[in-house]
Amino acid sequence: MRAIFIGLIMISCSISGCFGSDSILAEKTGIPGGHAMNCLTSDEFTSMTLHVLYEDGSEPSAIDLLKQRLVEVCDKPDGITIEQKQVDFENTGPWTADKVREQRWDLGDDAMDGNTLNWYFLFPNGKYDDDSVLGVAVDGSTVAIFLDSVADAEGFFGRPSAAEVERSVTVHEAGHLLGLVNLVYTSPYDHEDPSHRGHSKNEDSVMYWAIESTSVGNFIDGDLPTEFDDEDKGDLQGMADGSIEVYDQITN
Ligand SMILES: [Zn+2]
């Protein structure tokens, strides 16, 4: 089952570049969505820290929104904290999923620390090797967002603006860590886009497939979504209350 699942992810990677699955994922780091239940429920982790590692020139602007979206869906009675730190990543040339993982695990701690769940959001300078990709979720607790590419995604006359794209991409990648769409469960709703696996076909959802592409402005008219839609939320609710079976979860 696991082999089949990874195979599917690799296919989706070649289409969208979204999931950095260019190596077999270790048990320790898990797959995107592998810590979904650790976030959605407080059984194991009562608090959460969002670690933001950014390089000079790639300081993020949407972390408060990111926290707000996670507060809305995750059960963390002891709170969600932001820890933001400027770093220098060791990298030359375009980024790959393996390089993102390497830097995150070099600089960061285990995802599971006592009662605290640690998720990492990297904002490196430079671009992904497919430079149409704005963000990637590379394992159970790690995403990277490429603000140099986000700047390129700004539309004519600033519609959408780079800041708007950044807000959507940041929430979108967190959505993958929550397992959206169908990464670690099978939704009772028909909302996954069959042409873009792991993504929503609703352009009003932040999980819409085009959100993490530099051409996002060509696919969405009007404001970019920054929220999970009702079906995304229904999936998360069902996972949390046990009515939807969840697999590939990382446990202590
Ligand atoms: Zn995506």
C-alpha cells in the first residue's frame, strides 16, 4: 500500500511539482500529511510551534495568517507559537526537495518534542528546480516557499499582488501538511482534481491546484483564496473526529 501511495505521489510530482518526493521518504520525516492527526487533535500534542526559517531578502509576511488558519482547524489547548529566525541556508543552484529536507533537518529539531509539535516553514532565497513552483511540502513537518518565484507570479498591475500570492501559497502548503487533499485519507466529497492529484478542483479553495504555480494569475479571476473551503474543512473535521480513516500517520 505504501509503495502504491508513493508511486502516486511521484506521478503527481511530475505534473505539478508540488510534492517534493524525489527520494524515498524516511519513516522519521514522514510524508506530507503524516503529522495531520498530531495537529488536528490534542491527544499527543497540546501545543505547536511554527518555526519560520528565512534568508535575508526572503522575509515572509503571511505568518500571522498561517497561524490563524491553523488555530481554526487544529486542537492546541496550550496554543500555537511562532518562532521566526533569519538563517543562511547552505545551498547553491536551484532548490530540490532533498535540499530543502537536508537544510530543515540540519537547522531544525524533531517534529515531536514532548507535548509540542514542531512544523518548519523555510523561506530561502532562490528558486525551485522547476521555477514555476512557488512552494513545496517535502515531508510531514516541512514546507518551503520561494518568494523570488512568488514575486514573478505577480500579475499585471499587481493583480494579484505578490503579497496576495504569498498569503495563498503559505496557507496552501500548510494544507498539505494537514493532509489536503486526499494525501493521507480518502475524502467523502468529490473535490480532488483528478488532473492535479492532492489538490482541490474548487478555485475558491486555497487548495486549488493553481495556487502554487507562477501562472496562478491566469487561472483565477478576482481575489485569491486564503481559506480552506467547506469540503476541505469537512475532511479535516472528519479526520479529527474519527469518521474518516487516516493512514501514514507518524506517532511517538
Ligand atoms: Zn499543492
